[in-house]
Amino acid sequence: MTGGSAKGRVAGKRVAVIGAGSVGPGWGNGKAAAVLFAREGGHVLAVDRDLAAAEETAAIIRDEGGSAQVLAVDLTAEGAAATVRDTAAERLGGLDILHFNIGISTRGGVEDTPMADWRRVFEVNLDSAFVLTQTLLPLVEADGGGALVFVSTLAAQRNGPYPYVAYEASKAALCRLSRSIAVEYAARGVRSNTVVPGLIDTPHVLAHVDKGPDVEAIRSGRAAMVPMKRQGTGWDVANAAVFLASDAAGFITGVDLRVDGGMALLMGNASA
């Protein structure tokens, strides 16, 4: 295996980044995470349902001298998790870090969310995470353990500015899944943690909010909600993910790490 820095927070680690592509120009959480894992010495398997998006991310990594493999797969498809496992075993020789960063949202509250939308959001945001984890954990555990990092949302803990009941509930369950894994696998060398982003400026967000005529006005309005008076970036989320996956967090498991610029402090009791 070639590429990857000999130094870095995850030097020599084999990393599967689920959702490594971006839905548009710029830096989404998964794209930034894949590049940062590689910059920090990891050997990255960039997984995304969009082959072109995954290839774009992998090309950035390779152009920087890093190590990247690509896999295009829809995680909700039958056998998809086994494909990720087998590809990681074949191309990376195993797996040390699983970074789960996919999710969809459908705007709507309790009264106006169709059951089909509810089920689809849970299928992508939670069910795929469970099946993938269940399938890959033996591979992670095989070489002495490793780390799992899931990406949730502050809306899993606090009501946000938009009604997304299925998204909120599914991402809250994702946090709880991570903590269950953390307890069950703590003595087996596997840590599991969750990144909880607040308002982040990513292509995914811009694709799903009501843009209207002025995208910059939307950005400014979202930034004004945050105590730091700026939105976070994909790099803020990626840095938290790499930290939680690294040996620097070796005694940390079962946490939900907020990356929100202090926004939760304005949304009620921030201890939960």
C-alpha cells in the first residue's frame, strides 16, 4: 500500500469514510473528513452512492500524495454493507476506523410527514448505520480494535429553526446507537463516538433550505443565530471526527461531541 503520511493523527490507519462525496461545489462534512483523514496519514476508502463525487474526493487525496480507494454503493441496498466490508478487507487489508457521514432529511412536522418519508429517512440515517456497523465490527475488532465515528446533528438534541421531525428523531437514535456500541465493545478495543454539528455551511445544507433569491442572506441569517457569529464548516466537523478516531481520544467513548459554536447554550439546558 502506498501513499499516506508516515506522520499524523491516524498514520497508517485504514479508514472507511461513508458519504465521502459532496452534493455540490465546496466542502461537505464527508468530503472534508476523507481528505483530512488522508492528510493525517490514513489510508482512505471513499464510499459514496455517487461514483463521480467519490472519485472527485479521491482525486484530491491522491493529488496531495495521499492514499485513496473508491467504492460506489447505496448503503440502503441489499448486501451493500457486505460490499463495504469485503472491499475494505481486499483493498485496505482490514479496517481501523469507520466514519459514518450519510443522512437525508425531509421537511415536515408530526402532522405533515408522510409515513413513506419517515421510513425512508430512518432507512438511510439509522438502519444503514446499524447494518453497516453490525457487518463491519468483526473486521474492526479483528486487528485489536479501532474507532467508530458517527455524524449526527444538534437537532437530535434541541429543536432547530426548521421542522424536520423524521430527521431529528433518526439522528437522535443514531446517537443512542453509538452509545450502545460503546458500552458493548469497550472491553473489546472498539470505541464509538458521535459528532453533533450545529449550523454548518455545506453544499448539502444549501441544497435543502429554501434559498430564495439571496443565498448570502441565508448564510448571514444562519450565522447570526450562532454565538460565534459564524456557521461552522465541513472542516470543523472533520477535525472533530479525526480527533475522536485518533489515539489522542483513546480513553473517550460513548460521547456526543457538539461542534456548534456554542449554539446549544442558547437552546435551553446544554447538559444533555
